[in-house]
Amino acid sequence: MTAARGRRQWLWTPFLVVLLGLLSIVMLVWIDRVGERQRMDFARADALMAIRMRATTAHLWVEEGLAHQPEDLKSAWTDLAVATRLADGLLAGWTTETGSALAPLRDPAARQLAEEVRRLLIEFEKNSRERAANPDADGGPLWDQDDVIFDELQRRATDLEAMVKARQAADHVWSRRLTLGIFLAWTVLVAAATTGITRRERRRERVEAALHASRDELEARVVERTHELSTLNARLVEELRERQRAEESLTRSQAQLRDLSSRLLTAQEMERRRIAAELHDHLGHALALLKLRLGQTR
């Protein structure tokens, strides 16, 4: 049961690694998008600051040109033209000096403020040009309207800049949360992997201890069995030697029996010959004597 649970944990580990890897990739892509939005918001904030500065300097150039130096009006028109181009870039998108492409504003509230800023820039330039065309009309509605438009332009630009900076702050918070989420996810993964590895290491140590114990027991049994086999082998060798000695003794006995048999046969043959010789000599002598006696009696 423990082994089955360990195998299930081992099968779940790659799945968790892949899942956390995919989540990390998604979070990293999200962080990249948030970073891209932050970069765009920084560029928009810089553009809004430039719009405000250009509008302020243009306002000063207009006042200075109408009061003392008319050639300063060219600088005012140039600053207003740059500010208007920046406002158009906020609405339609543009390419920065570093070559980065910035997307247009998509937030309806932000676009409305940008359109208001562009409209006020155009209205401010129009009103300033009308003032420049009538330099003798000192004061009057055009002069008052110029200040009103400039103040409204500054407020709108400030509101849009605050909105962009608020988005920057929110994106920064999201970026930190996503980074923290990735860190926590991988911390959990590392902790889980470390725990699993520790458990498997302890299980491996227990298995190794059991294997060592089994091996020691097996070695002891092998030594005991080897000793028994050695003893049995010695006994078998001794029995073989005894059998060999018995066979040798039997061979000698058989040789002795054969020798005795040969001697007995020889003795029997000699005895038969002796008996035959005695019978031949005795009977021959007796027959000869009997023959002689028979011859005398006739």
C-alpha cells in the first residue's frame, strides 16, 4: 500500500511541475504585458508632461510676443504644434524616439480627456492667433478666454496624467502580485518536491537497511550452508577414500584367491600325476609278476 501511494505521488509530481510551469509561463506573459502597459503609460505620462510644458511655454511666448517681441510668436506656434502632435499620438498611437511603438489610448475616459486636451490646444492656438492678429486690442474677451482655455487645458492634462499614473500604480501592484504569485507557486513546488524527495530518501534508506539486513542474513546462511557443504564434501571424500581402500583390498584378495586357485590346481594336477604314476608303476609290476607266476605254473 505504501509503495502504491509512493507511485501515485511520483506520478502526480510531474503533473504538478508541468501545471506550475504553465501557470508560471502565463504569469510571466501577463507580467510582460503589464510591463508593456507600464512602459506605454510612462511614455504617455512623459507626453502629457511635455504637452503641459509646451502649452505653458507657448502661453509665455504668446504673452511675450504680444507685449514686446513679435518674433517669439513663432516659438509659441512651434510649441503648440508639438503639443498637438503629442495629443494626436495619444489618441492614434505613435513611435517614440527610441523606436518603440505605443498603442493608442483605449480607455474611454482617458480618450475623452485626451480629446479634450487636443481640442483645447487647437482652441488655445486659434485664440492666440486671433490675439496676435489684433495686437492693438489690449484686454477684452480674447485675452480673458485665452487664460480660461489655458487653465482648462492644464486641468484636463493634469487629470489625464493622474489617470495614467493611477494605471501605472495599479499595474505596478499587479506586477508585484504576479511576481509574488510566481515566487509562492515555485516555493510551494520546491517545498513539495523537497518533502517528497525527503520522504523517498527516508523510504530508500529503510529499504536499503532492509536489503542490508537481508543480505547479511543471506551471507550468514551462505556461510553456514558452505560450512555444511564443506563438511559433507569432506565426509564424501573420506568415504570415497575408504571405498577406494576397500576396492584395493578386494582387488588384492581377488588376486590372492586367483593365486591360491592357481596353486590348488597345480597341486591337484601334480597329485593326479603322482597317483597316476604310482598306479601305473604298481599295476604294471603286479601284472608282470602275475604273468611270470602264471608262466611258471604251466
